[in-house]
Amino acid sequence: MKKDLIIPIVKNIQVVATHEWDKDFLAKTWIVYLINNREDIIESVLVMSRGTSKNKKTSTLRHGLGNLLPHTGAKVELVCEEVLGFTNEYLVTFFAEGKLFDRTFTFKPYSIKENNTVFIDLMGQDCVLAV
């Protein structure tokens, strides 16, 4: 029955965007990372990303990140300037504690910008946090 289902709450996981120099594009670009601030390994990490606006949407991308050690981050994807005005969602799924965890992180339209950054110790730089 539905009342018997226990859905674990995702804690100490963050999705952040950083503005970094990209040596391939020779420009600063926004890169999205997944951060594991938990005390244990998260396993079989999958991230699905998509963006939507009023009359447009991006392709749905799926990223298999494997296992992520405690207090580490992994690069998910580069975010193009053209989609910064979209609602960008990152659906994160992983195993820990013998359970399946799932949470959606969202960047609101135009929220990925320099004046919305906060310093993240693990990244060693300013980042925009997804909610």
C-alpha cells in the first residue's frame, strides 16, 4: 500500500554551477557539478538534465557518473549561454545505505549568473546553488 512506502530524503547532495575557464572553447563557461557532502559513497549515480522555457525545450541528457566518494564532486555538463534563460532541472538518482535516493534540483531562469554565487569550500570557488 502507498502508506507503507518509505521514500528516503536526499541530504548533503548539491548541484552547483561554476563559471570556469574552458581551454577548449577559450572562454569562461558555466559548468554544472554534482557534490557529495555525505559521509559515505553514493553508488550508481545517474543525472538526467533538461531545460524548458515557455515555448522551447532542450534535449534530455543522461549522465552516468558511477560511484562518488564522500566529500567530492563530479562534472555533469557544460551549460550553454542560450539556455541560461530556461528552467534547468537535474534529476539525481543514486544508491546509498541500501536504498534508492532520488531528487530533482532546479536552476530558475536567469539564476545562473555571477551575482548569485556563494563560496563552496569543496569546490574552492564561487558557485550558484540549485534548489
